[in-house]
Amino acid sequence: MSKKLLGLLLATLLTGSAYADESGLRKAIEAAYPKVKIESVVKTPYSGLYEVFLDGQIVYTDEKFSFLIVEGRLVDPKSKRDITGERLNELTKVDFSTLPLDQAIKVVKGNGSKKLVVFSDPDCPYCKRLEQKELIGISDVTVYTFLYPLEQLHPDSANKSRAIWCAPDRAKAWEDWILNAQLVKVSGTCDTPIEKVAELGRKLGITSTPTLLFANGKRMLGAYPAKDIEKALSEALAAKK
């Protein structure tokens, strides 16, 4: 969530009559914040609290829309379950089978049985850390890397993405760059899927790199430790059996 949006939400303190249902509450929020895209409004089983999913985040309010809880975690005190985390996983789940994997760089390690998609910016330091420190030791995985340059942060990342995609061996060119900082030299240009990938990323709500997607639809944001990635890969593989 942007700092601007966070500021707007934190500034909200409205009073008034109760809204009878999720639809009425949605309309009230949309009226207050017309530029915010609201995906869903659902009543939780916790003391009249409503879950609002917007801009890839969950916030909470009551039926009067008299407050907003922003960037807070709802935890069940009995089971110790992170309710917010579970709901975010559910709400942001991706249908892996619909991803255009032909638009990604494919690297196979070992038998390649586990599947992982990574949206990566060539100049993103966390993407480099992910590849150099975490993914490097994971075996039996097929990694599909979507080149996702965030030019507002890294102005030259689109040029690097095009060079890597147009290389005779894309997988080698990617690994040479991300692991060893050696950028392939190419002559001429070629058709690249970078614009299509950018549109895909917007559709999936991907706003940062690296973003990892697993075969069971789970997503992880950032350079997670290898043990967490391996656990998620194993869970996704087991779910398919």
C-alpha cells in the first residue's frame, strides 16, 4: 500500500448510521475513497469486524465505517492462527496453469519437478540476493523468470531485460548477469514479451520484485530464505498429487 493511501486511511474517522450489509459498507468506502479499488468486503466472526481487501492489502473496519485498522494482523488467540495472513494467501492466489510461461526464461535444475515463477528486475538488489543466496542451492526445480523491469526505480533495467531476452541462450544470459554481473552483448534487436509481462504483472497486482509464485497459487514477496522457499515448493508439489 502506498504511503499516500496509508495516510488517507489513517486519517479516516467517520461517524453515522450503520450500513446493513457488505454492499452498503462497500458503497460508503468507495464514496470516501473513489480512487481506491475495493476487491471485497466480508464480515468476520470477530466482534462485528469487517475485512476489506483493497489495493492488495487487507484493512478492517466496523459496520459504521467509524474507524480503519491499517497494516494490522488479525490473530485468533486460541489457535494462534494468523487470520490476516491466511486470507491474504487466499485472496492473492494465482492460477498457475494460466501463466504464459513461454514469455519467461526457463531454467531447469535437477529433475525440475518443482515449479517456481519469479517476477524479477535485472537491477533489483533483492532479486540478485534471491538468486545468489537462496535459489542457488535449491535442486529439482524449474524456475520461470519473468523479466519485470521497474524503470522508475532502475532506469536501465528495461535495456538489460531486452539484451538478456534477445541472447542466443536466454537462460545462460540471465544466470551470467544475475549471478556474475556479466551482461551479454547482442547485436540488433528482437521481439520481446516485456510489455506483455508488464501487463500481466499489473493484472496480478505485482508491484515489487522479486515476487515468487508457486504451483498451488501461493505468492511470496521478497528474497525469502531458501528453507522457506523449499517448504513452499514441497507443499505445492504435494498438493498436485
